[in-house]
Amino acid sequence: MTVLGDYRPGGSWLHRLPAGVKLIGLGLVIIAMTLAVDSPLRLGVATVVVVSVVASARLSSVALLAQLRPVLWVVGFIFVLQVALTGWRRALVVCGVLLLAVALAAIVTTTTRTADMLDAATRAMTPLARFGFPVRQVAIALALTVRSIPLLVEIIRQVEEARRARGLRISPRIVFVPVIVGALRAADDFSEALIARGID
């Protein structure tokens, strides 16, 4: 299974960039896209830029598309809702920016080891420890968050496969409720594992 957080070794310029630089750049680019992309034309330009990054970093477009597949039904639901509320142009822009943001996150996690990202975040927070900031606890929370991304994708995939096997239509009760229940069960498992290791 290919999920967000699936690191692929390589020697491209993107692989060589420090993890901290990539994380900061990811945040800034997503904010810039959210503010600047307000029309289908600008969305097209942003898409070309993201595709160019993928090509220049010699990443597999097929692998990246596979990582986007689990969120497509969520984006489709948002698109329908946006069309009903605001119109197809705004829906296209909103969902396009969302997909590009997920794609950029996938690019970063594909070219960066999870341990490197967590180390970069921990180093950035270390100066705050003198003010009583719980650096260790936040680092653990970040690690669990990163670990939860592929786990949640897997839960969504299982729910979607079960829905298709039963021939059921998409509805909040059939899709969202099982996903929420599965996520809560995973959270309980995480909690029990932390308590067993003395991290309460």
C-alpha cells in the first residue's frame, strides 16, 4: 500500500534539502496558494509549478497519484458541496488547491525521512524548553500524528472497500461513522501503548 509518509530514497535536489527547510517551505507555499490562487487560470499555473517540481526531483508521478487516491472521495464530496453553495468555478479552485496542498505534503514526505522531520521540529522547539514548553511531549504528539496519517488512510480504504462490497451508496452514516469509530479505536490503542511505556 502506498500512503502519505512513504519515504522513497533518491539523490535529487529535493532529497538533499534539509528537512526543516522543506517543512517551512511547505507551510509557506500552501499559505501562498491559499491566498493567491483564486481563479481556474491561477490554479492551472500552480498545477504546472507542482508538476515541474515533481519532474525536476525525478519523483514517480504514478506513486504520487496513488497517494492522492484515498482523499479523492473526500475532495469529491467537498466539490459537490461547494458547487451547491458557491458555483463550479469556486468549487474547482477550492478543491484544486486542496489537492495541490496534499500533493505537496506527499512530495515532502516522499523525499524526507520521518525521523529527519521530527528531529527538525524538535530542534526548532528546543529553545522554548527554558520557558517551560513541553518539547518532549509535543515531539511525541508530532510522531503520533505522522504515524496516524497512513493509519487513517488505511481505515478509510477498508471502509470504502466494505461499502463497495455491500453495494451501498456514499452517505455520512455509511462512510464517516465507521471512519470515526476506527480512528477512535486507534487512538485508544495509542493511549494504551503510551501508558504501558510510562508516558502518561
